[in-house]
Amino acid sequence: MSIDFETLALKPCIESFGKPVIYQHQSGQTVEIKAVFDEVTLQHDPMSGMDAGGSGVMASRTVIGVSLGDFVIEPDMDDKVTFNGTDYSVQEVQKDGQGGAHLVLNNAEI
């Protein structure tokens, strides 16, 4: 028996806590979806390497949580996201294996 995590948990969570974002794929396709927006996710900075004392550096990153079922074309690096009038570029797509993904964003206006 398989549990449909996306339908049972992910979609209701995004519907309750998500905010509208405009997502533009590199192909030019634009779609408005809901995403859970988080400006203070701490992640390991892979660019710090061994120069950071071997343990690396933690950096605060902007991340959105999405349901992959909301996309006709799956999200990819360098796609664009607009939230509250601020433009972002997708730096990394971290799929969760349950129908969702975290998209690590860079502020495209800096």
C-alpha cells in the first residue's frame, strides 16, 4: 500500500500556509502557484570549503517549499521567482521524494 503524501499532507499544507508566487521557467512559461516562503533557512554553504576550518559555514538562505504537481515543467536552476515584488533566481532544486521540493533562491535584484 502506497501513501500519497503529496495529496494528504503537502498540498493541504501549501494551501494553508502558502503565499502566491509567480514562477517563470527558462522556457518562458509563467505560472502562478502557492509556495511556503522562508527567508531564514540555515544551510551549509558549499562554497566555504576547507578554508572554513573543516566544518564549513552556515548561511541564511531564502527558500520556498513547493508541490511539484503544480508545475507543467519541473523547476530548474536559473528559473525566476517573483514574491511580493522581489525577483529571485533558483540556485538549487532539492526534491524531497514525496512530491515536493525546496527551491533555494538568490535575490536577483542584488
